[in-house]
Amino acid sequence: MSDQVTLEVFRYRPEEAAEPCFERFTVPARRNWMILDALNHVKEELDGSLSYRWACRMGVCGSCGMTVNGEPVLTCATYLTDAAASRDPVRIEPLHGFPVVRDLIGDIRDFIAKLKRVKAWIVRDDEKPLSEGEYLQTPAQLARYKQYSMCINCMLCYAACPIYPLEPEFIGPAAIALAQRYNLDSRDAGAAERMDVLSQEDGIWSCTFVGECSTVCPKNVDPAGAIQRYKLQATTAWFKSLLMPWRDR
Amino acid sequence: MDTSTHDVLIVGGGGAGLRAAIAVAEADPGLDVAVVSKVYPMRSHTVSAEGGAAAVVKSSDSFEDHCYDTISGGDWLCDQDAVEAFVDEAPRELIQLEHWGCPWSREPDGSIAVRPFGGMKIERTWFAADKTGFHMLHTLYQTALKYEAPTWYDEWFVTSLLVDEGRCQGAVAVEQATGKVQAILAKAVILTTGGCGKVFPYTTNANIKTGDGMALAFRAGVPLKDMEFMQYHPTGLPFTGILITEAARGEGGWLLNKDGYRYLQDYDLGTPEPRPVKRSMELGPRDRLSQAFVQEMRKGRTVDTEHGAVVHLDIRHLGAKTIDAKIPFVRELCLKYEKLDPVEELIPVRPVIHYMMGGVHTDLQGATTLPGLYAAGEVACVSINGANRLGSNSLTELLVFGARAGRAAAERARSAPEAGGAVVRQALDEERRLTTGLLEKRGGGEKVAALRTEMQGAMEAGAGIYRDAAGLDAAAERIQELRERFADVALDDHSLTFNTELTACLELENMLELASAIIESGLQRRESRGAHQRTDHPERDDQRFLSHSLAYRTGGDRPRIELLPVTVTRWPPGERVYGR
């Protein structure tokens, strides 16, 4: 491999030009560099105006998701030379599916609103006092929801979802997985309230189960699995309500 | 200029800020609370904390033991009244987080599981596998969303505090997406912006940890306390600085030199045993372990790599099952960032900057010396960490003191007068500084990134693990030179829309302030204590320095340092004993 890599970076500067364009930068092909290191090299050495988000550079804060060679990835966890091996020049774009604010930065406010809509927090009628200690939860009970609690809100699943750009009201993979995370928590009693939100048209039913969300998830959360499980629950609840209308869900 | 008004304004959306926001909402649902954060709250650096959060829960543990471990770990520079309040409230706060849904790891019977950490006599670290900070932050954020009260200023950057008539009345902030400058007025302001690890080149800290809140307070005349105490974590990955949690040693990992020898036995840290022994060897305190690394390097017994000297962390004997159950993130990070599997291979590690023990001087309620201004978490120094923080106290600290600051600020907001008109004029001045003074400025020979790199190099050279007067003086001169050059800085980016270079420039300005405070505090403390080791003053000197350093900003080049005696309640200063 050559000792340099060419990057083809999406630029959008709304104050200067109405249309986005691609700009090329040449960076050293360092073996231990991630895509993010290459972008930092561009910003520090070549063009201080390149804009993107990053923070922890250890794959846990969820800030640095971008589209690299067409795939949504965490740029702090994608090796530059691996990307260069699959496509030269390496093409870097913002995550698809979100309005672009500037360069590689997308607007994710929609997700925050959805997180609130699905009540991604513990819902409980009676609260025991702190003096009575913790709610017991066995390792097996913890394991039921643990996977869904690993979501870092990086938005790769929304970027991969074929439905979200067409139906922006669709609640989407991460928010549904997080709703499921609380539904499956032995300490929670909010499943019915969440079902009211998720069983609506723009809830789970928009999903056509392409499964891309689970493929791209960097933390193996499996949002597609969460959505399928939810559909089953919702269907069961609907049949019960038909057969036994006197019974509460 | 746009102006908004709230009762309580929280600057920083990490663990401490979110805990404070919930405390305000619970103290009085009628209060209008706002959270300003330069990143979306769940991106905050709390997310990276791995190992756990300390609180007494086992019947074999006690209030006295947690206090003693903390105070001796801090080399007797902790304020003991603060430690007592902290240890007392710690279990309650962690149980509160459990009630909010935090997925704490459990014992088979469903009760909370704990594990040992460095410097601990009895295991008391609550953990959520080895992503404890991540789970705490997301639990806090998702719980905070439940409350209607908070107004969220996500991705806004605070550039200055508004102070008039001797009280803090709000802040000026830039909305990064649009470049809009706004005055956000409030009756009480809480700083929860975290630490300042990015002052140094190799750090576990996220890119966002630039000490903004410390600099905001410092410029407003509030003293910074104990800034010479910067913690190195002994086990960071060499190129990236990524943290390999202390839990790896808590579970039984060994530190080996180039000969495969557990070298800590040569540094008065005990004798090697196959199983982990608390307060011994690899479970000694972080300052002592980081210092032992440097000694070992000087003896030529470390391993040379393209990224400098390293030693090895060996967890192979724990086996894949334990590693995957207890410290899966360690394996994930090694596979991803070092392309090695710690089940079969040694992990190269070196000490890296991890935590600022010092910070904005506060009392036990989080109040600073400026009425209306509070601080909590790593940005603050309430003095529970002393000269060396004990692993797993910081996550608990941000809960205990975040909640306290929230309650205190809520109390003040109920009685304090509204912000006055004078501060709006100040905000207009600040807007002019940001736009015509910086954003629109052309020419100028200095670049943000280059100055930052030079600053980091100067700090590592002069204010690292071992220091002396000559090195600190040289660093002080370098930083002063960089501050002069900063006046000539110019941006490549003149755009209003998400101008990350403008943010980086303001962060650099903040870090240069803090660099001066770190160096000057280090120069004035002519003793060695905890994380501050002076080769020209190698002994601890309780006669002269059983005191905190308070750094005040002056009109001149260097901060003024005053001393404030340490509060001792029940634990008179003694020898720090580990491994015997």
C-alpha cells in the first residue's frame, strides 16, 4: 500500500454555497490511525474549517458516526488503511438520513424527541423509599434487557434504516430498542404506556424488517430483534383485546 | 441580542450536571432549570468511566474504612468534613441510581455486587460490568428526560459568566449550530463541565475535556484549589491514551516489566501473591503506581515501543470467562485499538493523564466564593480527593455533590433577586469580542492547533509525574510565551454555522489559563505529596503544607497563590502504608 491515502470529504458550508461538494485531502497512511485521526490531521494541518463531531475516541460516546465508503460507521473505530483498501479515495460523508448542518455534522434533534416519546426511563406506580435499599434483580433478570441497554445513541442504525428517510415519523431502531430495554427490566411497569406509543402507525409497524440496523450497530444491540419482539407482543395484545375486551392489557 | 431567563442554569450536561438538574426539579417542580452543554449530554465524558462507583454496602465494610481509604489515599490533603459527608451519602445516591434503572451488576441473589479497586481495604466498588460511567450517564440522561422542567441548550458553548453587584447572574453562550450569541440569565449558576486533561498530550480524557468551567470561574475571580494535583492513571494504552480500567487489576491483573517481573514489589507496595490483595501491589494507589513506572523506566526495565516506554498488564490468567463477564470492555478495546486479544496476549500500558483533583474551590454545598455560583464534579474541588483520588470515588462524587449543588442552587433561586440590566450590556461586549474580535478577524500568524500542541508539550515536559523548580519555571515561561502568541491567533473558519474551530480556540484560551494555575500552584508547593512529586523537595512537609493551594487570577503574568489549611476531623496525618 502507498504511504498516503486520499480522502474525499463531503463539504457543506451553507453560508458560502447552496450545494454541497466533495473536497480531496491527502493524509499519511498510518497503520494505527482511525478515520478520525485522519480527519484530525486534516483539521490541524490542512484546513481548520473542516467540521465534524468527536469526543471520547474510544467508541462509547457515540459522537463520531459518519458514512465511510457508503457504510455508517464510528470513525474512531474504523482503521484508515482498512477503508483505503476497500475504496480509493476513501469517501467520507455525514450519516445519511439526517439534515446536514455543516460538513459532516447532522441534525439529530429528532432522535431526542423520540427518546422522550417512548418514555425511555423507569416507570413505576409505587416507589419504595431509598432506605429500603435496592430492588433485587438477579443476573438472569439483568441479562434479559442488558443487550438493549448498550445503545450509545450513535445513530448508525437510523442512517442504515431504509424506512426512516421515507417516513421521518417512524420512531426508529435505537429508540424502540431503548423502549424495549425498559419494558424488559424487572423494575419497570411502563410497558403498557410505551405500547400505546409504539403500536401507533409510526411506531413499530413501519419497520419492514430489513435488519440493516442490527448489522451496522457497533455495540451489538440488535434493534431489529427488539422491533420483532415488540410486534409479537403488540399482536398478542391486540388478539387478547379482541377475544377478551373486558380484560385490561 | 437574544436573552433568556431561568431560575437555575447548569453549565455542563455530564453526570454532575444531570444529577444537579434532577435535584433542582425534585426540590421544587416550579423552578425553571436549564442545562447548557457543548455536546449532547450523553456524549459527556462521564460516559468513558469504566470501573465503578464506591459506596459502603457490604456488612464487612464501614463508614470509617471508606473515610480512611479516601483520606490516606489522598495523602491527607482531603478535607475530612467533606469526606465524611461524601461517604455518608454515597450509598443513598447509588441506590437512588438503582431505583432510576442503572443496570448494576448483581450477586446471584439479586443484590448489588461489588469489587475491589486500588487503595481499598474492603471491596466497595459498585459496577455495571466495565461500562459503569456509560450506564450511569445514560440512566441519568434518560431519567432527566422524564421531567418537564429542564430547558436543554444542547451543543451550546458558554464563553463567560455574567457577574454584577458581586453575584453571578448568568452566562453568555454561543449556539454552535447557528453561531448565535445569547445572554442566558439565572439566579443561580452551577458549573459541571468536568476536568481539563487535554492540557496534557497523553490522556484518557475525551477531546471535550478542556477545563472550560474552571476557566470561567477563574476569570470571574473565583480561586482554583489544588491545581498542582493532576492524576496519572497507570494503565493507559500507549498511542491513544485509552483507559484500561483499574478493575482489570481489581479482578487480578498483574503489572510486568520487560522481564515479566511484577516490579511493584520493589517500590514498597507489598509482596506478590497470585490472587489480588487489597491495598497491595497492583491494588496500590494510582500515584504510587505511576511513579513506580517512571523509576522502572529509568532503570531500563520497561519495554521500548514506537510510542515510547511501556510495561505490560497481564490478565491472561483470569481466563476468557472471567474477562468476558467482568471486564468485557477491556477485551473490546484491546481488540479494536491494539489489535490484540488480552485472553492470550499482554496489554502494553503506560501512565496517562486521567483526572484533575483540583478545581473550582467550593464548600460542602458546592457554593463557590462568588454568590450565585456553584460547582460540582471534576470541575470542582470540594476536597474529597486530596493529593490523589481513589479509584471509583469520582463517579460517586458527581452524584453526591451534583445533588447537593442542585439543592443549594434551588434554595438560592427561591430568594435571590432577578438578574439586572447591567449584565445584558456585559453580554453585548462579549458578543463583540467573539464576532469582531475573533470570528471576523483576518490575518494573524498563529494557529489554534499548533499552539495547543506546544502547550501540551510544555506541560508534559515541566509538570509531569516528577517535577522540580527549574522545570516548572521553564514551563511557566513557555506558557506565558504561548499566551502572548495566542493574542495573534486567527481562524481558518469564519463561518457562523457549527464553527468547531471557534470552539477549539475558546477551549485553548481556557486551557492556557489553567496551565498557568497548574504550574504556579506546583511551584509554590515545595514538598512532595500524592500526585505532586518534587524531586527538589522529596518529602511531605505537614508543617508548611498541610494546606490547600488557592490560585487567584491576577492582572499580571502569573496567578497569586494563597494557602488554606486542611480540615482535619478524626484522622490525624500519618504514613501512607500499602502492602504491609
